[in-house]
Amino acid sequence: MTAHTVEYIRYRIPSERSAEFLSAYTRAAVPLAAAPQCVDFELARCEEDFEHFILRITWTSTKDHLEGFRGSEHFREFFAEIRPYVENIEEMRHYTPTAVRGTGASTPTLYTWAGGGEKFERLTEIFYEKALKDGLLAPLFADLPAEHALHVAQWLGEVLGGPAAYSQEHGGHPHMVGKHLGKGITEPQRRRWVNLMQDAADDAGLPTDAEFRSAFLAYIEWGTRLAVYFSGPDAARPADQPVPLWNWGAAPPYQP
């Protein structure tokens, strides 16, 4: 959940040079893609005025860009291709993403695809019924407050694209991390947690399509491994961070 920096470079390229400009950036994309400081990039062309182009590059940080990439062989190869177009740059700046973010409705969120809040409440209700009867997990959940299952349902719902109820009512990511500090969760307990959550997903009637279940399980694996780390003796409480927002990953939902 590291905050990246986004660089925007706006070009005005005369129409007679646009083909060579695109060819140059096609070649320059090779060393740019190979740079470890580069997260992703995209060159877009204005629809209303074909002479305007915007290059968006996401860097691991501004420092990594200016001190890492700029001093590398990748930059020298990149710059050799785009040097003729430096004079055509109208703007070149770094931007830090804000908390205003989201996705449109063309692809449903995992939360929506799963069936919304009631499904997640049923999921966690079933899960904790199973966990409290499990010899390996029951010690972790002794003396849980009655509302615990609901809070976990709110967390999962928010992570998977639903309302930000957990952040608004319970303190977001720092609160969730704090719940695991000092718990000493073992790998066998983590694995059992994952398996019981998958069983609960079946029993609660969550979607069984490959795309949803692979994304859901990816988060469960990721989240439980962090829980093990934060429950350990050497865990360092992280800086305040937003609740992670999980999406479909490499495989969006199949919609005929």
C-alpha cells in the first residue's frame, strides 16, 4: 500500500511528426518498462486535438525517479529515443495521489458481485460458528464480543469495494492491525483460517465462479499472512494507511 507518485508529461507534437514520435516512444518503452523504479506507464493522444499527447508514468517515488532512474542506463537508453521531442514538452510534473479514488460501474466490485452486505454478514457468522468449534482456532477467538463477526464483515466488505463502514466506525487499517498485535498466530492456524473461510464462503452462497473465488482467496491469503506478521514478536506497527481496496486482479468477471 505504498503511495506512488505519478508523473504527467504533456506534449504538443506537430501532426507531421506524430508518426515518428509514436515510433520513438514505442522504442523508448522498452527501457522504461525494464526500470525497477517504474510501476506502469501509458501514452495517450487527445481525441479533440491530435497534436496533444500525455505520457503518464507511475514511479515508486519521486526520489526513485529523479535519483534512481535518471542515473541509470535505462534512462540513457530511454532519453536517447525521446530527446528530439523535449522541446515539445508543455508540462512535466509529479503528482501525489489523494484519497479520492474509485472505479466506475462498468465492472462490478467484488462486494457487489458477491451480493452485498448481507452476504458478508452471513459469511462471517458461519465462519465464526466453525472457528469456535475448531480446536486449532478456538483459543484465538475466546471471549470474542458478540459484534466481532459483524465488524469483520464490514472490513471484508470495505476491502472488496463496499461501503467504508469499518473505517468510519472502527478506525480503519490501524485499528485492524492493532487487533492482531501480540496474538502470536501460527502458520497452521493461518492455514486453518483460510480453509474455514473458504468453507464458509460455500455455505454462505458466495459466488463460485473462478474469477471471484480467485480474487477472494488472493485477498484472504494476503491478509492472513499480514496478520501472522503483525501478531509476531518483531512486528512494527505500520504508519497510518487506508484500508486496502481489492479488485479482480488479472481476471475480471466473465460477463457474456
